[in-house]
Amino acid sequence: MSTQTTRTPRRAKRGDLAAPSEDRVVDNVLGQQVMGDFHPSDLFGTAGSMAAGALRQPAGVLRASLGFAGELALLAAGEAHLEPQPGDRRFSDPSWTDNAVFAGLLQSYLALSNSLARFANTSSTDVRQSERNRFLLNQISDAIAPSNFIWSNPAALRKARDTRGLNLLRGGRNLLDDIRRRRPIPSQVDGSAFRVGGNLACTPGSVVVRTEMFELIQYTATTPKVHKTPILIVPSIVNKFYVFDLAPGRSIIEYFVAHGFTVFMMAWRNPRKCHDRWGMADYQDAIDAAIDAACAIRDVDTVNMWAVCGAGPVAVSLAGYHAAINQRKINSLLLVVSPLDTQAMSDAPAIGAFIDRDSPAAPEAVQKALRKRRVSAREFTLLFAMLRANELIWNYWVNNYLMGNSPTAFDVLYWNDDGTGMTAQFNYDFSEFVHQNPFVTTGAMRVRGTPIADLSDLGFDSYVLGAKTDHLCIWQGVYRSAQLLGPRSQFVLGNSGHIQTIVCPPTNAKASFNTNDELPPTAEEWLAGSQRSSGTWWPHCVKWTDTRSGPLVKAPATQGDSAHPALGDAPGKYVHERI
């Protein structure tokens, strides 16, 4: 929301904005789960509190108003000039600088945005309330940008003239279609181009276990021999699993199967309201059941487990329980973009201020409310979009509705749109985990009543994958996971974002990754001493897993066994559930 200000004849300092960069902070969340603390309806309460505070202390509003008026006066006199933030594509059209009317609109908008930001930073003596106010005013500032309206968007006006209004007709159809489908934000992808089980999630396999919570898929071997120890993938609990089986040539499952591994995948069910009782313990039990089934089918004692994003703490805590009772079920761990130390996420997201668990006013009421707060897939879609509203809401608003363009057909965006919800109990349990941060204290985490020992004593090797440009699970926080897992852990850093690092096939010419056999005290020291390799991390991980997967044995001719018969073809039934 901040801008750059220039005054003639000298350049002025950047706007007086105490809040750190929005791109760096509000996306800095521990997976989807942290957002269970915040619902869009909470913004109404924030607006009321902010209004009440303004009535009690009108001086802040007066200062912001005078600052806005003063800035407008300087702009009108030609003594100041405001610039959008670098990289802000909303105002890239030449008319925003070449046309006096549009240039004036832009200058006025930037001045107003600066004033709203300054007001947010001084709107309350309560730091958490100021954070809530800032988040709300950011949303307002983004929404009222002149680029979002047909009468003040020069590119949309030109297109309306050139197409004789057909762009607005098409845009109206796009809007009505989104309303019909009850979308909380404009469509980001042309969904008609994809079909799960058709051109997405199409690696052959069979469902060999189906419970109320999950399906277990065993993928068909494509090599004469396979490694004896299988891989079990535990995907994020609030995402569909097929980001690991996106499309032929872009599927990491397909890649590992082709390199002689037996791969099992847990496909979580999209929970309905009747499943709100499912909590962290239930998901731990489900993972344990999947491990037992995979071991029984392949006649082995252990699996090589992959745990992804928010499923990481759930799976690692289960591994800690196994270690605490001297039970060995996990041979190695691949931890994918998953922070275990929540304090390592150094910049708390703005939405983290919306629930104050330590409030002395009514802690019991807060706890009771949290236990009832399930998060639907639609709410997740809106919440994520609000974290980067210009990119994920208003960009598509302009493209789809004002310009009348159809959204692109891109498989990752289709997967991103195919979300799942979170049960009320898991929302509560995981939020408590984030709040308490138990992994940093030996014995603080308990599973089935048993305290978990030091994570460095789990008894197996681990491969921890971070993503360098990840705004969701910042790589420095994921590096801390490798440190917690101890000297038997190897940290690997992909060079792109949260999902792009996972979906990184050998055909990606821009891919690279960094490795370092040491785990120095800081992430920055690790990076400085690391070695960069061109290409995807997939072959590196194959080699790492190969040495931890036992001898080669004859590949299974069918999936499952007598106790776990094939129940249907992959990708199963649960992946198709949308709520």
C-alpha cells in the first residue's frame, strides 16, 4: 500500500510507513493452518473497533486528514510527485503518466494510500489492534484503486472503444459465471481444460485402503525390479494430493516410480461439517494406519515417509512417538517446505493478530470460539487471496471483468483452485501447536499421552526441502526444521516458490538448487557455504533415497494384497469431492 514520494527540486524520503513490506510479511504463514485463526467476518469487528477508537481519539483521524490534504496541496503545486511501488503492474499503462486526468487520479490515490497507512500505524496503542487495522485498511486501499473501475482504467476504456463494448459484455458473462459458481474471488483458471484422472493425476495405480478419513493409493510399478522399502507420501492436510502427480512429465510420483520405487499416497478426504471432530490425534492415527498398510502390502517393517507442508508437524510428532516407545516404522523422512519451529517464522503475518489467545479479558470464550471454527475451501481461497489481494484478486478482477478476457488454462492454478477445508478440531489443535511451539522444548509435545523426545534422536536420516522464494513457508524457517532434526538431516534449497519447487521436472531449464553437507547456526551461513547445482532437485533426491531403500526386488504384478485388495483405480474417489 506504500508509495514512493518525490518533491521537486529534491527527491523526498520514502513514505512514512512503519509496517514491513506486505509481500514479505503477510504471506509469511505456517502453511494454510495459521489462517484458521482468522475468518473474513473478523474484519467487521476490526472496523467497529477502529471506528470506536477514532471516536475516542479523533486526533489521529485529524492528523491523517491533514496529512492527506497537505500532500494533495503539494501535488497540486507541483512540489511533490508520488511513485507506485516498484513492480506494481496496476499502473504500467503509459496513460497513468502521460494523461493529465489519469495522472491526477493516480497521484490522489497514492496520497490517500499513504495517509491510510500512516493512520493504521498510529490508530491504536495496542500493537495487535494496529496490525488488525493495517490489514483492513490494506484491503480497502487495494479495493479502491482507480485501476479497478471501468471509468478510471485507461486500458479497459481503450478496449471498450476498440471492441465497441464487447469486452464489457464478455466481462459481465464472466462475472455472472463466477456468481453462479459461488466463487469468493474472480476465477484464476479456465477449469474446463482439465480433468482429474484425465489429464491431471493420471499416473496408474489402485486404491488399496479406504477409510472415512483417507484413501491409500499404490502406484503401478513400471520397472522390472523395485527397491524393497516403499515410499509413503503424506500430503498437506488442506490441499489435494495431486500436486505430486500433476500431469505426465510434471509428476514427481511418475518420476520416482520410473526410477524403481514403490510409491504409496495418502489422499485426504475433503472434510464435511460432520467430520469436525477430526483433530491432530486422528490424523496421526490415520498416518500410522497408512504406514502399517504399506508395510503389510510390501512385507517390510519400515517406509520412507514424505511429509508435506502442514502435514509435517503431524507426521514428525508421530515419528517422535514411535521413537519414544522404541518402535521403528519410519526408515527415512523427506520433509517438504514444512517449518517445525513456528518461532522461526520471524515476521508474524498480519492475520495472526486477529485472535489473541492470551487475552486476559475472556480466555475461555476465545478457546470455546476457536474449537467451533472450521474453515471451508471457499474461505481458504478468499483468505489466501487477501494476503496478496492485488495479485490474486484485483488482477483477475480487471482481466476477467473489465478487459473481458478468459482466465488462463494452467494446471497448477487449477490444482490451487481445487482446495479442501479444515475441520474445527484440527484447526484448533494446529493453532495450539503454532501458539505453543512444542518441538523446541524436549517433552513438550505429547502424542497418545507420551512426551516426545529431542527430534534429533528419531533414529533416521532426513532430507529437508526448502523453497527460496516461498512466501508461505519461508526457507529460513524450513532450514530451522533441518537443525531440529539434527546432524542426520540434509537441507536442500530449491530456487523458486512453494509449489514451483515441488513441481520442478527435468524439463525446467530455469531450475537450480543448493546443497550443503553442514548445518551451520544460521540459514545465511548455510547459503553462503552451499553449492549451487543446475536443474531440478529430483535426481538428487532419487540418489539420496536410493541408498536408503534396501535391495532391488521383483516388482509387484498387482497392487495391494489379500488383506488390502484393490478397490478401484487411482486417483480414487475422495480427490473428486468438492464442498
